[in-house]
Amino acid sequence: MTQIYLHNTLKNRKQEFIPIDSNNVRMYVCGPTVYDKAHLGNAKTPVVYDVLYRLLCHVYGRNHVTYVSNITDVDDKILNKHKEIGKSIREITEQTYNWYIEDMAKLNVQAPNYRPRATEYIADMIELVKKLLENGHAYEADKQVLFDVDSMPQYGTLSGRSMKEMLAGARVEVADYKKNPADFILWKPSDADQPGWDSPWGYGRPGWHLECSAMSSKLLGNDFDIHGGGSDLIFPHHENELAQSCGAFPGTHFAHYWVHTGMLMINGVKMSKSLGNFYTVDEILAKYPAEALRLLFLTTHYHQPFNFTFEGLEQAKGILDKFYNALLKNADVPAAKAEPSEKLIAALADDLNTPLALSYLHEDVNLLNKAETPEEKTCAKAQFLADAEMLGLLYNEPLAWFKGANSSDETAEIEALIAQRAEAKKNKDWVSADTIRNQLKDRGIILEDSPAGTTWKRA
């Protein structure tokens, strides 16, 4: 069996991945808070863990892997959005959730086994708070329930920070009712016009950190294998998850491997609305194919900072043009099944080295282009597609890729012009035929003539 190695934030080093139960490998990844359209950071993280999910399924078998990625649908950001635009909270979360699912489908991110919504697990969150109170890790103050960080000596282990460093580097609410400024909210009161649920501590709602602990515990158990998310979540979110989960269930470890993606930057600067370099996924996909964005994400090792540039996106599209052109030229080669190459799997097994894995795709396409006999072409094409599938690439039809996201009206217009050109050629009206070709060329449409007829694609 292929041995996987992952960088474990908890140990701050790359480690051999040994699942708790190889028949039930379990992974939890923090999903989005559904209050607005997904931004580039919301897209990069799912793409990375989608590749890890594919690898785990390949090594252990799809029926032996359980992948959970949550939806946060109760949060102060959602409340603020409700106040800002006037739409109901339900309307905001449903619309935003649907946008997110559409974006993930375009990026070829496979659906996890479970996509729980926080509001569906409130009873489990209340039970978790009760356990923390019983175990002496929480206290009630000012109509709230807070986690007592001083009750957990190992608090700070995940982020590797001292208490002083944690307080200095985070936006911590200073309040008289806290025993320690780092104590965080488990349950807080809600006003009558806010989402809330009845609890032993009154009408209220859960703290953000509590949600993931409850959902992961319910769906994966108190001990599971991998917890993922962006590096920006290490502190305080994941540090607090770890503390409250271990506090509620003494003797457990919660997640055994913490895998984090690097920070996303735009042209070398952190993405921020205030800097005017903030992009949503749909803004990018309105101008570029989703697969180009997916490929771009994979060109940088997941653990390193990722720098988004439009030049990089253009290059990614150019690479895919090369890949799809090879498939288009070999469209008549029979489709055959193959296993991903050992070297590509080895690259992914070595802490998800996607840049190295992509280099093997370039080798694959070169072999396909050089193949001469039918047997060589069939074998090369099958290997190319099998390796690409492990990375979630080449999921479009070659012709559709080159034609782009055209409306049905535009496609019909182009096809009609091609038909007019064919008629002109039939009548030996070469001037009209060339005029139509040039008109389409000016619009970025390339015509390719063959004995079977004329096909077209985007330049």
C-alpha cells in the first residue's frame, strides 16, 4: 500500500500518515460561512482537499474514506449581512449556499460524504457545552458560557504560541466577565430578532468555534484522522476547537493530523477589500474557465503561500489548451481505462506535491503527441487521462473547452457562418469564404478544415 506523508501542524513537521482505522479514514475540513459570494480563498482550500480526498480514496478505497466539510449558517457575519441588505437570514444563507455549490461544481470539486449545516446540530452543541461545564472547562458569566483556557494546560499547542503571543496576535475581546482575556464564547444570548435556540442558559446561539467540534464529533467520532483548513484558521479557530473537544471528551486527541493550506495573496499582497484586490470566484469565472483556476491553484505546493496573478491564470489556460489540443487530435483513439502512474501517486503521497505531479502530466502529453501506432496512442491517452483525473483535471470535452462558454445564440450564429462559408466554397466564391474566415478570426474563432468538414474553436 502506498505510504502517505503529510505536514502535521500539530507537530510542525511532515509525518507518515497512519490512520486510526484504515477501513474508515476520516477527514474534516472547515467549509464556508454562507453570507456572501465565495472568494478565491474559499475556492483554493476545497480544491486542495479535493486532491487529498482523491488520493485517500485511491489508496484506501472510496468506501473506506469519510469526508466531511461543513457549512456555517449561523454567525455574526450573516446577521450583519441581514442588517445591511434587509434580506431574511434564511434567504441569505440559502442563496449563498447555492452559489457556493455551483462554484465548487465548476471547479470539479467532488462533494464530500457529508456537508452538515451548523443549524442542524444545535442540540449536539448544547450537549458539548454541558460536558465542558461538568468537566470544569467552562463557566457562566454575563448570560454567556465561556471556555476557561487556564483549565487546559496544553492550550496553545497547535499554534505553538505562548499565551502572551496568542493575545498579542489576535483580536481578543477584553471583558470584565472573563477570567482570562483569551477565554472564548461557547454560548451567547440572542435578541428576539436574532437566530436563537432554547438552552439551559437561556435563548441564544453557539459560538463559532463550538460548531465544528460538535459536527465533527457527531459525524466522525471524538478521534478522527485529518482536520483541514486555511492557515488563517490555526489560531484562534482550530486551537479553540482542539481545546474544547479534548476538554469535553477526556482521553481523546480530536484530530490526529492538522493539515493547513498557505495564505492566498494577490500579486504578492494579502487579499483585502480595503486594498481593492478582492476577487470572488464568479468574477474570475466570468472571464476565465474554471479549470484554469483549478490548475493554477495546484501549481503551488498547498502548504506554501499562494500568489494569484492574472498572468498565472493565462499561463494555466495555455497549459490546458496544450492538453486539450492533444486530446482533440486523438479524439478517434479509443478510450481505455488505466491506473494513475506510480510516480504521480508518489508525488501526491509526498505531502501532496501537486507541482511535481503536474510535471508528470506534461510528460504524459508529450508521450501522447509522439505516439505513432494505435496501441501506443491508446496506452498514452489512457495514462494521460488517468493521471489528470487524480488531480481533477481534463473534465471538459476538448471541443467544448476550445469553444468556451458561448451562449446557444452565439454558437448558432457561428455555425450558420460556417455553413455560409461552406456554401461559398462549394460555389468557388473564395472571396466570400475568406471574408467569413477572417470575420470569425477577428472574433477569436479559429476554423479547422478537414475531409470530414469544418470545426471551430476559441483561439
